[in-house]
Amino acid sequence: MNNVFIVTPSYLIKNKRDFNAGIKQLTSLGFNVLNQEFPQALPSPQEKANQIHGAFADPGVDIILALRGGYSAMKSLPYLD
């Protein structure tokens, strides 16, 4: 149970250095972050829902971790199954 998939249900982390520090911290704790690419653009609500669906559907994902929480996350609710 070490594979982590990071989803972007709300706003982005603006600083790439902070993002990379988080990846490094997770890795140092023994987790394997499956998607280590720094998100460059905020996904649409539909794209956010697709990320979440994809993470739940992937048998290789053990942990789904939100990059950040916030108000805009609820805009994806109509698109979630």
C-alpha cells in the first residue's frame, strides 16, 4: 500500500519548489508517487472529476491524495459518479 496518486480537486499549489518538497517528503516516507509532474494549469471541473475517477479505477493506486482543498472542489461534484 505505497502507491500514491495526487489529484487536483481544487486550486493549484503555485510554487513548484513546494510541490517538489512534498513529493520528496512522501518519497522519504516510503511512498511511491505515481504522478510527479507539477500541474501547470488548473483543470476544469470535468477534468478534475476525470482525475478522481481514473485514480479510483486504477488497481495500482493505493492512496488518493488531494494536492490542495478549497471551495472550487465542489464544482466537480456534478461530474462524479
